[in-house]
Amino acid sequence: MATLQYQCTMSLDGFIAGPDGDMSWLTGHLGPNPAADRVMERTGALLVGRRTFDGDDPYRGTEHEGEPYGGGWDGPLFVLTHHAPDTPVPGVTFVGDLDGGVAAAGAAAGDGYVGVLGAQVAAQCLDAGVLDEIFVCIAPVLLGDGVRLFDRPGGTEVTLERLGLTEAPGATNLALRVVR
């Protein structure tokens, strides 16, 4: 059975993207990260929000532009959206509801991770009680504004259990389990 894991890099002040979804800040923090590599190896499918899918790419202008994790990962990609494009995108399945997206990505991932990308999709998974883990690489930068890791005004407290804490040259990695 697949494990739904929110996977992201976050600034120390809690942002996963800058204002208007800007990801250029991340470019200077990309580099070797053995813990992140192990997560990618276990990731069997991605469940991605439409804003993240259409959004800014920290690999823009490189040979890996448009590739998940800058070409470090390959597999089935499911995009959660109410507005699928008219023209199919190779290797991408557009799904119209969270339950369908979770089920399809989970089936594709087998007993690996479903990597959840995008703050809104992660919050929806958390609210639906299907998010199992969070893997966040904390970059040594303060962005000051942007898209928060979780932005749930009025949301209830969520208890997390630390699974691991590791360091890489450009990040501190934190793995957490959602306690139900």
C-alpha cells in the first residue's frame, strides 16, 4: 500500500515558493542531498496540484526544465485539476477529484511513496485524512513572503511524529509522520 508523502523544499521562514509562485529562489539551494535521493528512489508516482504543474520551474533554462525533480525522477504523474487541457500531455494523467487522484496515484505507486507536490493538494490530503508523511528540505534562506508550507487559517492542530532528521550541504531534511 502506498504512502502519501508531501515532498518539498521550504525556506526557514516557512515558504515553499516565493510571491506569485516564484521558484527561482530554489536554484541556489539545489545540490547533492542523499536523503532526498532516497525519497525519490522510493517514490512510485506523483500527485501534483495544477498550479504546481503549470508553475515556475527552478530548472528553467537547463536541460531538465519541465522534468519532475529536475530529471531526478521518472514515473506516472497525476495532476489534480478541474480544468484538464484539451490536448493530452504525454506521461501525465489529469484527475478531477482528490479521491480519484489519491486512488490512481496510490495504485501506480504500489508500496512506494506517492509524492504530493503543491501546498493546496497537501492541505487537501491532510484535511481528508489521507496524508501519511511530510518530507521537507529546509533551505537556509528567509523569503519573507510567498506560498506557505501549510496555510490553514482556522485549521485544527495536527500532531506529527519525527521519523528522521538529516543534513545535506544545502539543506536540513526533516521527515515526519502524521499521527492519526
